[in-house]
Amino acid sequence: MNTRLKELFKQASTTPWHPDDVGSLDAEKFAELIIRECAQQAAQMRHVYPHQAELTATTILSHFGVQP
């Protein structure tokens, strides 16, 4: 698991976090954090795709039912 995923995993943990303890993971929150991270990455592409970046980010959030 890369560093960013470990940070998201830690944020989604329902108890003091330990890397081997997946039983304390709030799976829905973890999924939401990953979805938000993907949308943020898409939105950061504004300099390359000025008209598409925000639409792509919003579409990702909407597709998974995550509020912006």
C-alpha cells in the first residue's frame, strides 16, 4: 500500500490505527476518501484541460453518490 493509501486508510479507521488491523476500517468512509482523492486529481488537471477537469471531477463524485 502506498503512503497516500495508508493515510486514507488511517483516516477511515474507527479505532487507533495499526497497519495489520483491517477489522477497524470503516469501508464506506475509505471508499469515499479514495473517490474524493480521484476527483481532486482530475480537478487539478485544469491547466491541461481547462473545460474538462472540473466536469470530470464532478462526474466522478456524482457517479459514486459523493457530495462535493
